[in-house]
Amino acid sequence: EIILAIETSCDETAVALVKNGTEIMANVVASQIESHKRFGGVVPEVASRHHVEQITVVMEEALQNAGITMEDVTAVAVTEGPGLVGALLIGVNAAKALAFAHGLPLVPVHHIAGHIYANRLITEMKFPLLALVVSGGHTELVLMKEHGSFEVIGETRDDAAGEAYDKVARTLNLPYPGGPHIDQLAQDGEPVLNLPRAWLEADSYDFSFSGLKSAVINTVHNAAQRGEIIKPEDLAASFQASVIDVLVEKTARAAREHHVKQVLLAGGVAANKGLRAALEAKFSDLPYELIIPPLNLCTDNAAMIAAAGSIAYQKGKRADWALNGVPGLDLEAQ
Ligand code: ATP
Ligand code: MG
Ligand code: FE
């Protein structure tokens, strides 16, 4: 079985070919970061236009890298949502055209399911498992009892982790996307500033990062007013320590409560060096297998959509020619 997958939910135009849901034959990602940088964030209209320009090129490159033709493809999988509606539509329409022209089944995939299934490209998934999803738009703890079943046991009540990283980075005048820059700075700093940690109710697996974000912004402004100097490295390290403490503690507690076999890390913020190291340290003496994907499978790509799409294909999930992009697609309804 060979799945051709298309991902265009945000600012990466991506096409991948994956064999049997686990073996990457090609994984092409055209990033638009350079085009959005000058605006300090993703501009939806610009994103859609780039996807239109890139999608055919990226698709042809993927087939060429894999050394196969459309004759060899079993099904076409595509990100249905969540994401920017105009961006999603480009991928959905490309997938429909391709599936229709070649008489192939069309399989809709949830973007966050894709982030979680990036782990299937590394190792076999064992259930029950817990996924910590930390991305630009999501921060969630997802419990999976079997393939294709998702229970969100905790989620952010305000900003996503990646969003907080990007906003704090903007306060420090770092380029978009800020996450990797904060990560880099934090390596050279000390977490000396006392910033808040939003634990919320004792039994809650929810998250909140807007208070922390505001505390960072206030700290910077107050220091500037008093003419004091705070090392950006220390600010980054302190912010990152606050984020990581809460993520790691809640993940460990949820793993214990739900007696999971594996803990998977997923989403763009999973590329964070501090988070990866803290999870590895915490889980080294806990009885759960911790899986952390390589960096290129953490940020948006289409191989992860193929890995999730292969399971959906096997389960008989199909879309018809009326398939649309759904910006607020529900993970639990998958
Ligand atoms: P979603 O997946 O929720 O729809 P998205 O697809 O835009 O959102 P991703 O591509 O999964 O998000 O992740 C992008 C986010 O990851 C950005 O906020 C970026 O700053 C953050 N990020 C990437 N690398 C790092 C890093 N090393 N440290 C912290 N954050 C990072
Ligand atoms: Mg992106
Ligand atoms: Fe994403």
C-alpha cells in the first residue's frame, strides 16, 4: 500500500509518499517562512497564493524522489482541517483532482492526528498511549486506546504553547517564527526570573499560557522603564522553564493515571531542545516508553498525514467529491 499525502493547513506546502503507513519514500516540504517573516506571522491570503504556486511542483518532486508514478499509488490522503480555510482548500482540491483523475480513494485526515502519527514513522504505536501535542495552534493531552480513537483529556484554555513562544519572541524582537530562536537563546541563559506556572485545578490536565506570556511582556516593559537590563538569554530560559515544568508534570501525571504503555511527543514545539531534554530526564525512571520524533517530523509535513491516512484508509474512511476544508475540525469526532 502506498499513500500519497498532501498537507497545506498553514504555511507549509507538503507532499509525501509513504509505504504501509511507516516507510517514507519521499517527504517534500516547501516552507513559506521567508514570505511571512516581514509580516511577523502567517498572512492567510499570502499562504493560499503560495500553496497554489507550489502544490504541483512539490507533488512532482515527491513522485520523482520516490521513483514511482501515480500508477503505483493506492490512495490519496489530505489534511481536511483544522487550519486556515483558504490554505486547506488548495490541498483538498489538489487531492480531489488527483484522486478523481487516477480513480483512487480519497482519505480525509485530521492535522493533529497527523502530528501524533508522526510517531508511527519512528516506531510501532502501543495502546493505551498518551500524546502530548504542542504546536502553533494546539496544546493538548490526547489519550488513544486504539488506532484512530482520540480522547482529549486536557487542552489549553487560552494560548497554545507555540503561540506563547512566538509572542514572547516578538516582545524580544526576534524573527518569526520565534520558537526556535527562544529555544536557542534559552540554551545560553539561566532561569533566574520568577515567572508564573499555571497549574490550574489540582485534577485538571488543562493548560494556560496567556498569564505567563503577559508576565514576560510586563517584565520586559517594567525593566525598560526602570532602565534595568534583563539578559534576553535569562528571560528566554525563565519563560521556557515555566512552559516545560507544567507540560512535563501534567504529562507524567496523566500517564500514571491512565496506565499508558507509551508517551508520544507531537507538534512543532516538540522540536524544542529544552522540552525534549526535560521529558527524557523525567521519563528515564518512569515505566512508560517515551517516543520523540526527529525535528523534521515534528513541524508540519505530509509524511505524518500519510501515516495517519494509512490507518484511516485501512479502516475504510473515505471522502467524496464534496470534501471541503474544515478550519475547526474536531479531533474526537474522527
Ligand atoms: P497546528 O499544528 O496547531 O495547526 P501549526 O501547524 O502552525 O499549528 P506547527 O507547524 O506544528 O504549528 O508548529 C509551529 C510552531 O512550533 C510555531 O509556533 C513555532 O514557533 C514552534 N516551534 C518550532 N520549533 C520550535 C522550538 N525549537 N522551540 C519552541 N517552539 C518551536
Ligand atoms: Mg507551520
Ligand atoms: Fe501543525
